[in-house]
Amino acid sequence: GPRVQTIYPIATPSRTSITVRCSEVPCISGSSMLVGWQASEAAGELPKIYKVTVSSYDLATARPSKSDMYDAAFITHGSGGAKSVVISSLVKGHLIQVRVFALSPVVDYYGPAAEIIFRPISRPSAPTALTIVILRNQELAISWRPPLDSGDGTAHGVAIARYRVEYQRPDSSQWTALPEDNVLSMSILFLEKGLNYSFNCYAISQQISSEGGASFRSVARSSYFYYGQAPYWDSKRAPPPSNPPALYYAYIGDAFSMQIKALDLDVTQNISISATGLSSCGARLTSNTVANPATALLVFLGKPQDSGKTFLICFTAEDTQGMTAPPRCFRLSVASPNPVFVSPLGLIDPTNSLPTAATPPHVRATVAATAGCRVEIPVIAMDGTSAGLSGADAAARGYLVKMDFHVTVTTSSSGSQGVQPALPAGASLSQGDGEEWSNPVTRVFSWTPARGQDSLVYDFCITVSDSHGIITEGGFHLPFNLDYCIRVAVGRCAYCMQQGESLYSVALQWRTNWLDIWSGNSDILNPATPPAYSALKMGPIYRAMQHDSVIAVAARFAVSVDDLLFWNPDINSNISRAAGLPLVVDQPICVLPNVCGV
């Protein structure tokens, strides 16, 4: 017949009361776990005995994958409360199912199990490759690599949630911790220099909640670091600290050198000196010693193609631990030649006889002259370079100049102009007392204008060149040049008597009579013995009016056209006597009328 059995409800442990944690403190192996739960106190028959089982668990099928790995001894309920049992011989990192059964006190029956899925892990190993370096002198950069064992025997099986870095001064027992973060490097700013600091770095793991949610901190990876002093520059053997950087000049063909020296208060540190900007100019850093103090020698030889260029060169000093001195920079400018005319410049007119008309740009000096009187003009040029040296200092560095004649520009009173590549007859540009190449250089322009060269304006154009063949200045209308010409205005109706001449002989030469000459030169007291090289005024100057011509002026003053042209060589050279062309209004004309009639 029917069999009737009474089943008594059993109060099993609550799922939420089960906890699993590492039984080792600290958790090193991950093979021994402590399972705990809260004994049931709910309504129903209280359990007599509890049993804990452990099985491998397949997360994909959500089932135990093997038979029981562990069957715990019975744990009596006793007076209830918290219960626990240590489970050993587990395999670290293998997912397991932990189940807790309660045995009925009435019948031999285990009620429904409370269970938890768990992966036994240990604390991670210490972070690896802990490195401390100095950045920008004020910052310590601490970096590391993840631990080789994240807690399950592999490098990446358990997530490393964050890292903890702490440091300690040598004179303190306190550790200062940086904010924990999931990064592989951290920085510390403005620590006191000259101290030996201790550093610890920890990895903190965090297991996912479905596998137990355990979190462990690794053992520390420790290191010691001496935070030393930065090197510094010798005050006399380094460019000054300035903004903009100091300017130094180098000279073509003249070796430039600069000695550099850096020191460090920490005698255990060696210093190395390096430089940037060398490749752009061809400079070299020689005699470079890695020591304390450290020295180096910068050497540069300027070439003609470097003329006028400026290079930026910066020095860096770094000690063994990476501390650096503030960079010291300077500008190295290769002085370019700058040949210029020094003298004469401006107006040289002791007789105050020069015209007041505007001087053309190519004329840099103007001299009044008289036919028969000697003109000597020292012309001086120099090259002070773009560095602004004296001529002698520039010469000592190989910057010399040479002066050459270029062209003669001849201008008549009518404005007509001619350019000749030679000096007029009797003129010379001598070398003077110095060498052809010198600095400064002096050449002497000498000329005694002859009769027939008067009444014209002569522009003697001269060039000056540097010895490196880079710049030529002066001349007349040369490309990219500043013209330089000396204007010699030979006066009209004037003559300097020569040795042995008399007023009579001069009168014959000028087609006039000696009484007219004497009457116009009141400073000659005795016409029989006028002093040699006396400047004579030969006659008055007439200014042409509108519609005037050579023929009309000759008729007006009762002189011949031939004589009028003879007295005015500039007109003779530019106006055809047959055409009788009109003169330019206000054009000066020398007229020697026969006043005395002798």
C-alpha cells in the first residue's frame, strides 16, 4: 500500500551569508581558502550538520565540470552563529563552485544547498622595472611595469585596478602616498634636493564580482633614489644668461673659440657638455671632458659664404642622474665686410666759388678748382666690418680694402654729360704711402687742370673693394652700390699763372690784353712781377637770356665766335658754331671784351 513519509523543512544558510576569502594573511599561494557562512536561525528545523563541497566550474555551461574536488568534514550547527572551514589543495586561478548543505536533524537528508562561484587567487606579485628619473630638474618621474603574476598565476588574468606609490624622506618615519591610479607612471614635483629618498610601489588587484570580487595589494617594489643638485655654469667660461642671447662676432678666416665649463656640487656626479646649432654653421665642440668639473672648447672658422649670417648656439650640461643646468645660448654672427669711404665727404670750397645748385646723388664730395692750379685730394676708405671695428682692428682680423678708379663723368653748363673710363689728361690716383691692400687705405687724387679743361665739371668716381671679394662700394651707377664720386668743378674765366709766366704771356694765350687782366685783378700790385700761381680772374661772367645764341652774344660784346668758344670750352664741345643754336637760359658764359683797346 501507499507509503507515507514526513519531510521536515530545514533552515539552510542564506546565499548572501557565504563568504570566501584567502585563509593566508597575507594571501600568498591562493591554494587555501576560508569559507564562512551564517548558521540558519530562520523558522523550521535547525540543521544538525553542515557540509561544504568544492567542484571545478565551467562558466560556459554554468555547471560543475568535474566531480567534487573537496568534501569537507561535517561542521555541527551547535549554538548557531558564524561558521567557517578552511579548504586546502586548491589550484590558484581555477574557477570553483562552493556549496554549503544543511543536514536535517530528523531524517538523513541534506536540504537545498547555498552556493557561490569563486576563483581562488593570491595577491599579485610586485610591479616590475621600477625606474626613477629626473625631468626638468624639478620633477621626479616614477615609472614601472605591471606585475608578472596578477594573482592567478598569469600576467593578465586578474585586473590590476590601481597602483600605489609612496615615498619617505631619510629624516622621517612617515610615508607620503600619491593618489592611487591605474597608470604606469606618476610624477612628484619640488622635492627637496640633496636627499636620498625611499620609494615603494604596489599593485592592487580587483577580481570581478562574479568570480568572488577579491582585492589584494601586492608586496612593495622598493627603490632608493638620490635627488641631487643640478650642475651650474662657470661665471667666466660660459655665455651670460641674457634674453635675447648675447651677440658674439666671428671673422672670416679668423678662428673663433669659446671655452665652456660646468660644475656640480655633488662630487659623485660627472657632467657632460653638449651643444645645439653646430651643424648649421660647421662649428665643432672639441676637448670635451666628462668629469666634474666638465670643460669643452667650441671652435668655429668663418668662411666667405658665411658672411653676414648669424647662428644660434646653445650649450647644455647634464650630470649622471639627468639633472641639467639651464641652457646657455649665444648668437654667433660672422662679420660681413663693410667697405666705406671716410674722406672726403661734403663740400671742399675754400674759394666759395661753387654753384649752389642741387648736387646729384652720386657726388659725395665737391672741390673747387682753377685751371693751372694743382688739386690734391687724399681719399680715405676703410672697412670696420658689420661688427663696427676700427680699421686697424679689422685689418688684424684679415679685413683689408683696395681702392680703384672707375669712370670720369664730365658735365657742361648746358647739362650735357659724358662718361669716360679714364682720368682726364694730367690726372692721377696714386697709391700714396701705404700698401695696395690696407685698412684704412689712402689714395691721393692729383690734377692740374690745363687751359681748355676749364668751365667743365668733372666727377671722378672711385670704388673700394674688400679683400674677401664680397662687396664693392662706390663707383658710378654700379648695381646695388652706393655711388661715390668726387666732383671737381674747374672754374670759368679763371687761371692760375705758372712759374715764368707774365700777364703779357697769359694775355696772348687767352686772346686778350694784359691791361684788361690787370684791371680785373686788383690784388696784383705790380703787373711786371705777379707771384707764380696767382689765381687770375680773366673776365666777367655773362648769363644767357632767352633767345640768346653764341653768335648773338659774340656780336653783343664785339668779340669773335671763335674767341667766345675758346673762352668757354664746354660750349665749344657741345654746340655747333655753324648752327648758332640757342643757349640755355641763365647759362654762364665767359666773355673777355677788349675794354682797354690796346
